[in-house]
Amino acid sequence: MEINYKMVGRRIREVRKRKKLSQEKLAELAGISTQYMSQIETAARKLSLRSLASITEVLKVSSDVILYGNERYSSAERRGGEDEIFMDCTEYEKQVLKGVMAGTKQALFLSREIFE
């Protein structure tokens, strides 16, 4: 299967913007130059495997999302989609949502005992 580097660059840009990261900040966090980051996003240069790994780690997405636009072997599917729910949340928002989920779970268990 051939990799479409133009689409790879677009996907990196889309995820980067959704995460509210500048090109410069993503490059810094991924340990690559800003110029190289720009060239990756515009498909002027092919990204290396090392760069792909660094970028996906910083963006907290799988390489499938960047390479193919989806997660072919989605860990989110195996876990019921939590990754997708939490993907664009701050740490505070994640903690609040986890607390809500824990309370909801407890309420479900209590109501099950009452109605059985």
C-alpha cells in the first residue's frame, strides 16, 4: 500500500489544530525543526518513521489515524471508545468526566439491586 504524503500532512495539520498546537510547538515537542514540520504538512518532504512516532506521541493519536485517516486496529474500539471521548479534553476535564462516569456506574449498580 502506498502512502499518500499529502494526506498525511493534512491529517497532522488537522489534529494539530484541533489540539490547539502551533506548528512551532508541535515541532519543538516532537524534537524536529519547524522547517521540517512545515515540509511534512505540505508534503514537500516525506516524514521518517522516527518523526511519525514522535508526532503521533505528542498528538496522542495512533499512526493509523495519520497514515490512513482511521484507526485500523483501534485500541479505542477495544476499550469502548474512551480515547475518542477524552481525545480533546484537558486533564481537568478528563478527571471530571471520570468522576461523572464513576458516579453513574455506582447509580446503575444501586438501581439494578433495587429493581431486581
